[in-house]
Amino acid sequence: MMKRNILILFCLWLAMGEAVAQELSVKSMTAAPMDLSASQYERSDLAGQACGLVKVQLATTGAQFEGNVIGQTEYKTGEYWVYMSEGTYMLTVKHPNFVPLDINFKDYDISGVSAKATYKLILLLPESSEESMQQFTIRYSPKDAIVIIDSKPYQGNDGIITVSLPVGQYDYLVTASGYDPINGSIQLKASTPSTLRIDLEKTKDSTPINIVQHSGKDDTAPINDNIETIMVNGVSFNMVRVEGGTFTMGATPEQESDADSDEKPAHQVTLSTYSIGETEVTQALWVAVMGSNPSKFKGNNRPVEMVTWDDCQAFIQRLNQLTGRRFRLPTEAEWEYAARGGNKNYGLKYSGSNYIDEVAWYTETTNNTGPKDVKTKKGNELGLYDMSGNVYEWCQDRYGDYSSSLQTNPYGPSSGSFRVYRGGCGNSDAEICRVSNRYGNSPALRFSNLGLRLAL
């Protein structure tokens, strides 16, 4: 009876094919003391400690890594950069085409990764898959659409794109301005090329406009004629022009005794003209660009949250690919200048008022129930919303001490492992929502009251 069961299992294994048993293997794991990447491109964990960097050489895309991995893994042509907390000695490699691989660094005489140290891990594909490549063709319309495969944009020719990729599963997105995007996934097989035909349909009422009339939601907010509306995959958002000028940044008199030491000294900053998001990036916009929603508190008009600084960079990169523009995170100085009302600054404690209930979702108005829909409180002098409260907002700068000297278009410290975030959140007390209050933390920080606002 036992032999019969074994025979049945063996036949089932043959029917399922060899792919089930495909396994990665470790060729070598070594320290790379002459490679200074970990210190030159430093990343810190949530405790502020510098990480070690494991460069995983693997000749296929689509791998994921688990085990005290800090921040987003970067793929650099055949090599994954995996940042790990100091002392970590276990790494799990997962790929849709292979059995998960658990690697114990101690097996290779490495007791745990050291801070600011670089290591080289070489993984081998099964022999049957090392040279397994296949063609993937997408025929699409309109002909000016953008094709993205596994987050990488490809340039087509006359509505056709053909790429050669390693056998495996890939996500694709075809998108064009004024059309509903189409996305999906496909499994490339060694036996035959794959071809898709994708015809996008026009989005109803998707014509972008350049000037937006006052919404009427807040009769006390100024009508702003310096608004540009931008459409991405059927979702529109507004960018507000901020005229350049000089202002005092930091612990100005209206911040009173609430100001912390990192807000001092107050200093003069001169900025050029720029544009900034009328609201925080909404979940609807994030989904239109990235195809998924990481937020804990779901709602199309709520700000996106649960995003790291690195996540924001990936979002902005794809947004720029889709729009042909050059969006970025605001600098800390740009953020504070806009929150204060730019050159229309009235010297207010919060963004738009001295009375926080008018302008902010914070602990007294949310009862800790998560972020609320954007643009439901009063706007500030520039017609910007929720710069006090709702969710914290990532800035581009590294976090560091202020200087008393006059600065022009500052970009923050040139080194440091923390990034700045501003504005307070729905779980914050009033003093945290002040326009000069500031925080810094690891770019890998992720929680349900942390989002972003765009600059341009």
C-alpha cells in the first residue's frame, strides 16, 4: 500500500512538471571591504543605526527579500541592493518561479552584517533556467501610450513593443493621457513567445483644464488663479504656484514657547518661484500612478499613508514618466514657506489660522480615527489645504541643524541618514501642527499618518 502511494505521488510530481522543484542556490557569500557603497549610500534602520548592505547578484528580476530588510530593495542590472539591520544573519529570497531560499550568513563565516559594511552574495539559477529567455510583444493603441513592465518604461514603435525577458511572471501597465489605463500580469514560458493586444478606451470627461475655479467648499479661502490642473489616468490634481520671496524660517515669535531647539535659530531664506500640491497626494492619485493602495485607512479622497520616503521617490519617478513633468518632494524651506502663506504670510501659528480647529484635523477633531478627506478644512493664504494636521508630509531634505546665515534655495544638509517630515497629523496635539515644527527619521519609516505633498 505504501509503495502504491509513493508511485501515485511520483506520477503527480511528473505531471506537475520540473518547475515545481526549481531551486536557487548559493555560489558564495563574502564580505567586500573595498566596496564603500554601504557608507557612501548610507541607510539607517528605525532606531537610527546605520545598516549593512548585501549586494545580491541574481540573473533574473522579480526577486523579493525578507528578514530585517530596511527600506526598498533596489535593482541595479543583475544585482539587488538589500539593506539590513546590523547583526542580521538570516535572509530569505523569494521568487514566483523558484522555491523560497533561506540563507544563514553564519554558514559562510559571517556572524551578522556590520553597520556601513558591504557584502556580496552570488546566487545561481537552476541550469535549465540560466539561459531561458522569451519574447514578449504588446500591440497597443493609442500609439503614443506608455508601456511599463515591472516598473520599467519601454519605448515602442508605431504601437508595437517587443522585449526579450527571462522566463517568469511580469506585471504590465499601458497608459496614455485621456485614456483609462489597463494593467495585468503575464507568465512568460520558455516554450512559446507571448503576445498581447491592448486598446485603451478614452476616459469620459477627461479633458484637463489649466485654471480651476473656486470650489465653494470654503467661502473664506481666497480664489486662486495660479492653479494648474494635471490629469493622470483619469485622476486630476492641482498644483498651486508659489511666488518666490524671502521669509524667516524657524522659531518666529508667533510660535512662542512651543518651539523646540531644532527650530532654532530663526533665519532668513530666499526662495525662487515653484509650485506645490494644493492638497496632500490622495489615495486615488497614488492608485492611478502605482496601481495599488498601501494605506491603512482607505478612501479615494483621503491622503495616501503607510508610504516610506523611498516609496515616495518611486511614485514620483513613475508620475514623471506618465506626465513628462519633473515633480519632486518639496524642500523643507519650500514646505514651510508655503505653509506660512508664501508672500501673503500673515504670521499665523498654524497654516491658515491661529485657531487650529479651523484648519487642521488633529487629535481633538479626529478622536484618533485616522486621516480625513483632503480639503475639508479651511485653506491658508495661498489656498493650500491640510498643511497643518491630517498626515505628516515627507520633504526632500536630510534632517539636520539650522544655520543662522542667510540662505538661498537651501536643500538641507549634504549628509545624514534621516529625512525630514512636516505638518503634524490626525493623532498629533496642536503644538505639533505648527508651521515651524519639524521631525526627522529613517527614510524607511512607514506608518498610518505619514504621506506626502508634491512640488514642481
